[in-house]
Amino acid sequence: MHTPITRRDFLKISSLLPLLFLPLPKGWAEPPASAAIPGQPNFLIFVFDALSARNMPIYGYPRNTTPNLARFAERATVYHSHHSGGNFTTPGTASLLTGVYPWTHRAINLSGSALDSFANKNIFSAFRNYGFTYAYTHNLVAEFILQQFRSNIDLFKRARELAITDTEYSDRLIKSDYYVSFISERSILRDVDGKPNSLFGSILYRFLRLLEKRKLASIYDSQFPRGIPNVNDVYFILEDVINWLISELPAVRKPSLGYIHILAPHNPYFPRKEFIGRFQDGFIPPAKPPSPFSKGLTDEFLNMNRMQYDEHLAYADAEFGRLYDAMLQKGILDNTIVIATADHGEMFERGILQHSTPTLYEPIIHVPLLISVPGQRQRQDVYSQTSCVDILPTLAKLTGQPAPDWGEGEVLPGFRDEAVQNDRSVFSVEAKSSPKFGPLNKVTVALHKENYKLIYYRGYAETSASELYDLSNDPEELHDLAGTKPAIAAELQQEIETKLRQTAL
């Protein structure tokens, strides 16, 4: 008896018809597992793309956007002053995975890659002899980074494997270099970062995508009336990733280290139907002075987008809750350390929307970090300055390994033996307009130290002035103190400039 093909299966198959004559890529099969140490805990790093801590009630947000993460927090260590390495996916993901800041790994450009030397300097290589490693991401930009670490990942599940449609073609032709193939396809067919190089190819590509979107709409419009979540014309349903995890986690070889990077709540903000309209509550955040990099967007427009983002975040949180419940029911949390965090945040203020900006205000770089260990029953709150580069040395300590000698982070408070240093410096870097090799002549750096935060700009026509904030008394960054506390601003700026000189290639 034959199983009937579904409309969804038909869509997946039809999108690949032009490529049936191509040979299948080699090397995607699961390689032999690394040597395992019995009795050791598993690790699951769960990353939300573009999740700002400033939009979560556990960090003081008035809307109940993340009730399931709040449930999870009750048996976790919650970090309140945790910051990403950068303000978009490339530097944020690379810093989390390598344990170094963007000025060191140099994955700083849009769709950029880290230096080749980090192919064996990352979370997966550090845990190669500990146990089984696996990874998945919706985000094709994050997949660039994971592709560089592919030789140290036992099971690397490609984005296309859990997609509704797959519009990537070139990597089937150029199997040895994913980065080159993807960038080439984008520049030839799409106008993501500029005009496409092939007018005919671009028109044909758009026509085929239009037909595909119409087919998808006929199937999913009732569930997703705003549209289907997607990135670079690859369409995903978050439920598919969560279903895969729920079914596969019990069977994952032990001990293991997993990295799961979902697209939500990254734009476009397309939640399931039941989340639309959930936050029509009249909430108006405080008005803020415009940035030198303001796009001139009105507060009304930004607040509407904020509401839609919050709806999409609630959808992502609900799916995380489904995963969390399944892990509880299946006993997975009995021997699994779960880390929930984000690669960067999102912004709806100062005339700026989302995160494509040179600025480094808190909504973009203040991200959540929650860590739950087996047997933990009470919440712990940590207010010390921490960074995404701290995750790698912390995991090393939890597995009894020395911290990698290349890292720039520290073991997180709550998992270290010595007392926490309150005068520690934590950095975030934006340098997408600078070259990968050479000095970062066009760069923004945010330095957090004690209560103060300095935002340093270099190489921009819009501004050369640094901004200084006292986040303990002014968490919304409303009052720039650079003019009234010049000595503190000068000291922090000198620290940043010294770092930039030391890290110049």
C-alpha cells in the first residue's frame, strides 16, 4: 500500500525539480562519533535570534511576552547584565561559539565568516573529546559560521532539512565552499545587498518564488495570516524544529553538546494566528532622544512594530514551552544543562527599527542568559557584567576541562570558585563597514564597566562623539553624561582604543 503524498511534500519536491540532474553532495552523512565519557551531563544551547532582554518580563518588561521562559527561569540562573558580542547575527553568533570578541574572530561583515584559524577554535572543537556534538539553525547567516566548524560537529543538520521550501541551489554545485556558493547565488539572483548581477536570472527567480508563495499561502494562510516565517526566501515553521527536537533528544548519544539556533523572534514578525492582537494594550514605552543614526521613523510606527515583535516573541516562547515540557516529561533535564540565550537583540526607538544600525544601545546588545543545571529547583539571579564569550569557558569548567587558551571570556558567576570582580570590562563591537583584515577604521564599540557604559564611534560622518551612560540610574540611556563626566568617558575611551590597537590585523 502506498502512502499518499501531501501538498507540503509536493512543494518540497517541486522546488528541487530543476536540480534532479545534479549529483548529491557528499559529506553530509553523520561521521563517526567522538570518544564519549560515560556519566557526564549533556548540554543544550538554545539560541533565539534577535531576542532582546528588554522585551522580557523576567527583566522588567511590562508585557507578558515570555511566560514559558519565566517558568524555565524558576529553576535556572538568570543573568541580568549579559551582552552579545555584536548587534547582528554574524558577530553575535561567532563570539558565542568561539569565545572571543569580533575584533579577534573577524566575522564582522554582513554574511561574513570568521578567520580560518577558528575552524578548530570553537565550542565544538573544545568538546570534541567530550561527547557527541550536533547543531541546527534556521538562519542561513548563522549557518555560515557553523559551516566553518563542520569538521568538529558530529551531526550537522542543514537548514533545508527542516524547511517547508528550499530555494538554495548553488551549494549543490560548489560543495567544498558553502560561503562562496551562497554569496554567489545571492549576488547573481537576488538584490539583498544591491542589484542582482543577472537581470534575467533575477526575474526568473522572482517569478518562481511568487508561484511558490502563492502555493504556500493556500496551505498556511489560516495558521499564519501575516505570512510564513522566512529568511532569504527559505520558509520555516517553528513547530517542525521543536517536533524534531522532542522526537530526537531522547535518542541523542550521551554525553552530548547541542547548538540549536531558531530564527524567531527575528523579523518578519509572522506569528501563529492566536498570537496576533495579543498585546493591543495601549502600552507606550518612554520616548527617547534621536540617535545620530536615526532613520527618522516615528514612535507610532516603531511601537506598532514593537507590538508585532512581541506577538512573534510570544509565539517563539510558546514553542519553547512545548519543548521544555517534553524535556521534563521525558526526564531529559535530569542529566542536561540547558542554556537559553540570543545572538543579539532588537530595537524600536530613536527613529531606528530592528538591528541594521551602527548603534549599540541596550535593546540590541542586552540579551537573555538563563542556565539550568540538573537538580536545580530554585532561581538564582546574577547582576554582574557578563558576555557571550563567557559561555565557552563556563562549559569547559562544567565538564572538568581547562578553559581554551585562545578565549577572551571568564567563567560565569555562579559557576566559578573565586569571587566576582566588579570592575570587569565587557565589550560589544559593530564593524560591518570595516574590512575583515586590517584596522577597524569604521567601528562602534560598547564598553560596560561597573555601572557605566560608553558607546564609542570611530570613522563615521554622522558623529565622532562618544556617549556615556550610568545604567544603574539610567537604564533607558536617556541622559548622556560624556559632557558632565569627561574623566570617566576619557578613561573608558582609552581602554577601547588600546584594545583596537592590540587587535588590529
